[in-house]
Amino acid sequence: MKSLAVVILNYNGIKLIKKFLPSVIKFTPIRYNIYIIDNGSSDGSVKFIRSNFKRIKIVQLNKNYGYAKGYNIGLRNINDDILCLLNNDVEVTNKWTEKIMTQFENEKETAVIQPKMKNFNNKDYFDYAGASGGFLDRYGYPYCNGRIYNKIEKDNNQYNEIIKIFWACGACFFIRNNTFKKFGGFDEIFWAHFEEIDLCWRLQNNGYNISFNPNSTIYHVNAASLNSYDPKKTYFNYRNMLFTITKNSKQNLFLLLLEKHFIDAIIAIFLLFTRGLNHFTAIIKAYLSFYKHINLLIQYRRNNKRKIIHYKTRSIICEYLFHKS
């Protein structure tokens, strides 16, 4: 049987650690390792963990490196066969690791697996962040089985089969360790948001599968680390979406970006009137950062495989607006 490391990235999350770490310890078999990678917390997180959770192994970083670089650095000396990258705002359930580990044993071409993700505060419903596995539309907007735009479905066992998906949510992200490191882990230019989608896309361009397994369930507090109404989240989402499609899309890049610029301009105006000036300017800043990095992104695009068409739906926003019930 393969070994597993459950690895939780933490930054000033002592309240979340107190609330959610006990379930991870309770329901993770003792034969598996549990790590905390601490991103330079100043709230006493490390001291609290050392005093109260003797089972936990701590990798202590000297500052906050963000999600992508924090994991890349913290995982360097963790050598278990399978990694589960787990948010500190996740409650796990009984036998949450077992069916996924069995799937890794049986499917050699599967590199990444996501469990069923449900909402911690409304446990009959899927979680916004990952639900039952993720997909992208033509313009890089993400959606999930169980969640399209902001419409979230109740779990009526409608997604209870193991299937291939396009991306797995970083809040609970099982991946083969050797594959993660072979492809350089997360792209650190992202800092946070979309780095798991970028990695899943890169892996598929190299022949690996991404899978959803409904036989494992976790509960996630969506946006506990960065609120969805924070302009910083808007900035990272739109900037990193541009990074991702520029690096990985097989489509004609000029036409794709031209169409996407038009759509994002409409969304920016909509956000100006619904969420205020800060969200409008966040999208402008996202584009400025994108153009600052565009030469680097195009160099990556030229030097790496781009084999797959990434979308089934042309525009998930249009589908939501014109087909919602």
C-alpha cells in the first residue's frame, strides 16, 4: 500500500486549526503522516499545534510565501507516495482517505483526485470551491458539477460516479508526489488562486488524468482565508485566469484574448455598480500585471505541450444567464 502525507498549509489560522484539525487527526489512519506547513504565522499557531497535537509534524517557513510557493518549499523534504494538500478550513469524515488511495493503486495514469466537497455551513449542499469536480469554459472561467457560477446544487447523489474532470480543487487535492515534483509543483508566479487549475492542465497536456471520487466526502468553509468580497481575491482570480489560458490553451491566443478582454470589460463594469470601485480597479490591475508578465507566459507557451481542448462549454456565464431555472 502506498504511503500518504496529509499536508496542511497554514498562515495565522489558529482559530481554524483549533476547529478543524481534530477531525483530520481522528479520521486519518495512524499509518499516514500529517504535516503542517506554516507560512510564517505570527498568531501562535505553531506553539499551539506543538502543545496540543503531538502527532503533527511541522515544517516552519520564515515568512508568508502564499499558497503556491509555500507548498513548493514545504513539500521538498516530504517523500510519501501520495500527497493530500488540505486547507486548514476543512472537516474530513470517516474513511475519507481509503477509497482515494485504492483508486491510486488501481489507476496508474491518474495523477490527481478530488473527493466530494460539501459546504461546512450547509451540509446538504455542495461547496462552491470544488463541489464534484471542476471544468473550464472557453475563456477560462471555472465551474463545477454541482456549482455553475453562483448557483449551488443540493447533493441528491446526482454526482456519485468516479469520473474524469478537468481540475481538482486545491482545498483538498490528492496528487502523486513524484508527479508533483516532476512537473515543478505549482507555478509560483500565481501566488494564490488558479495554481491548481494550471497544474491540472499541464498534467493533462502530458497524458495524465484528473479524477473525481465521490466515495470520499469533506466539508469546506468556502473563502475562510480570503473573503469572496475582498478585491484582492478578484485581482488574483482575473489575473491568474489570464495566466492560465495564456500558458496552456491550444486555441488561437490572439482571438481568445480579444474575446476574453471584451467579456471581462463587461464584468468589470458590472462589478463597479454591484461591488464598488475597488473590484473594478482590481480587474484593471489584474490586466496590468498580466501584460507585465506576458513575455514570460508566451515563452512558457512556446516551450511546452498544448495538446487538449480545454472546454466543452463556450461560455459558462451565458449558459447560466440564459438557461438558469
